Amino acid sequence: MNSFFKYLLIIFSVIGGVFLIGSIVTVLMIGCAFGSFDKSYSVSELKDEYYSKETEIKDLINYYNKIKPKNYSVDIEFKNDKIFERLRITSKDSSNVIYQDWNLNSNVLFTEKFKDLTGWNKSQVAVLKNKLDKANCISVEDENL
């Protein structure tokens, strides 16, 4: 076989291999992004988890209802103690989104803008996070309470 065709075959094989690997990696990344590899829970597992944490969940709901603002709905999801995965504040009157952001520092709640909206202080947010942890939850949404 001619050396030119041998090198051409090697080049096409390498390009095809890289394309195949890239395609597989892309499909896996898309699947991961849309939750293909997330654990799925049965209804009985969810019920068992709820009943095992029922007291803590009720305590969380009571506390949240006590501190939530009257005119706004606050949906908050914690990534960890210092970072919010999601924070959304909507007006209860018109359902207009006042503020919405992802992956932000928890100190944002203590700026003047948010103090006027929520009225929360650092200890209230810390207690809320602690109650979420005890209930094995990461978020609380006003509409669900």
C-alpha cells in the first residue's frame, strides 16, 4: 500500500476517533445536565422520608411563616451556609418578580435593598438554614406553605 494512503487512513481514523469520543462526551454531559443520572425516588421512599422528618418539617414551616414578609413571597434554596443556589422575591399583589438570581452570596440578604423587602437579619437566616438542615431540605417556597 502506498505510504500516502496509509497516512491518509491514519489521519481519518484519528479524526473519526476524536469525533466519536467528543460525541459520546457531549451526550453524557447533556444527560448529566438534564438529570439522567440523578437518583429517582419512589413514592414510598418520599413518604417514609417525610414521615421520618414530619416534626422538623412542621417546625420549619411554622418558623418560615413567622418570618416571611407580608407583601412578598420569598423562595430560597441554599447551596451551603454561605451561598444561595436560588433566591426569588415576588410581589404577592401582582406576582411580579422583584428579584431573582442564582449562585449568590448569602450576604446579599443583608443589604439595604433586601432588608426593606424581607426584614430578615443574619440570625433569622441562620435559624432558617438550621431548620432546613434538620428537616433534610435545601429550600423553602412560600407558595407551598
